[in-house]
Amino acid sequence: MDLSVVVLNWNAGEDLRRCLQSLTPLPSEIEMEVMVVDNASSDLSRAMVAKEFPSVRLMVNKTNLGFCAGNNAALPYVNGRWVLFLNPDTIVHSDAPAVMVQYGDARPDVGIIGPKLINPDDSLQYSCRHFPDLAAGFFRKTPLGRLFPKNRYAANYIMSDWDHCSAREVDWLSGAALMVRRCLLDEIGAFDEDYYMFCEDVDLCYRVWKSGWKVVYLPEAVITHRIGRSTDQVPVRSTYLFHRSMYLFYRKHYRSKTPIVVRPLILPGIVLRAVGQMVRYRGVRLHRQMRRWMVKR
């Protein structure tokens, strides 16, 4: 088996349907299987998969295990030499899986491959990035970043000064569509389940580089991604989990290299960043409610 596609679902019924429609029927260039892992959805996702996609294997978790444990649960049951972890809010362009597998088979030093992710309007998503640093944390999606929107720290982090039109070794790739060599997962382990969700893709790529493998962005493979469809259902909790994961990543990989005088500032800085984003979300939500109220009047 060349490729196992693992789609982790949580209450994403319509998005999941579109994703599976883009994956089936299976392409002839490679041998591929598709598994949906359902994280205790309360919608009709499971029934839809069973009825409309009989060739797709379905695994049901009794509780919502989160991104990492949910994806990891599939690994004992898939057979591919490569595993493509895929969000349900994606649409796979027809030849993307074959292009990725063929590239990876020709590059035995590559452990992870990521496609070009685009928005539904065909604009580019910045899905490959440099590893985060303190400067990126200060300027990326913060009041300081909004005050200086063209700052070089955020631009460098998301690699916006590059056209994303050629294959390139990168630090890390978005977990929305991440193809990993199976033997690598057996060697270094899969997603770290200390992360419920968020930053697990950064962590995995960091461990891959440390193990001597390479991470490659491959724009010849294209996948459309409707970003944030699941996390938008629980924005406050998602904000908390994201910043919790930021701190876990820092503590695991960066703390020992951080100057002692700076270390006490990291956790308060992350907490302030999270609070700022939550306040901003609440403000946007209140503004929308006020607009609807004014329209009704």
C-alpha cells in the first residue's frame, strides 16, 4: 500500500463529505486507502460516511481525543508506506496524493511533505513556516503586530517574502495536510499527545529535523483548505488550547536554550497574548450582535 489517508473529523459533516468526494474514487497512479477517524461527533457525520462512502474505513472514538491522540489512534490500523494526515475542511486536487508519494519515493532523505494549501478563492495560504521565536510571538496576531503590520518578524515567520512556487526544504508545515513516511513515525513516534491540538505539527517537524530527516514543501501538489472550520465552533477554547500548546512547545524544545533572565517572562507573555485574543474575539462577537440588533430595529 502506497498511501493511507487519515481524516480526523469532529462535527464537520458537510466539509467531510466534500473532502471524501475529492478523494474517491481512488486514483490509479498509486494504491491508496482512506480512513475517517471520528472524534465522538454529535452530528450525522458517521452515518453519512457509512452510507455514501462504503470504500472508506470508519473508526469511531468514544470521546473527543483531540487532534493528536485522534490521529494517532488510526496508525495501528493503516497500511501505507506514507500517511497523509488530512483535515476534513480540505478538498484534494486530483493528482496531489500521487505527486506527493512519487516525490517522496524519489527522495529517501525526506520524512515529511506538505502540499501547497490554497483558500477557496484560490489565494495562497502560508502553510510552511520558520520555527517560531520570541520576535514572531510578539508580532504575530498581537496588538503590536496590528500596530506594525509590515514588520519583518511576522513576515519572516510565515515566509511571505517568498512566492511559494517551487519545492523547498522548510522548518515546518501545517498539519491540515501533512504526509509523513510511515517508517519515520515508527522511528521517532507520531504526534505528541501532550498537545491536545495546535503546535503538534511544529513539534513533529522539529523532531524530524533533529532526527536527520528533511521536511519539504511541494507546491506541485495542491489542496484547498477552508481554514478554521472546526476550531471556529469553539473559538475561546481554541484560543486557550493554542496558547497552552505554545507554552508546551517552548518548555519542551526552547526553555533550555533561553537565557535565564528571560525565562520568567515567557509564561506571562503567552498568557497576556491569549487574553488579548480572547478580548478581541469577545469584542468582535459583541459588535456583530449589536449590528444584528440594529438591523432588526
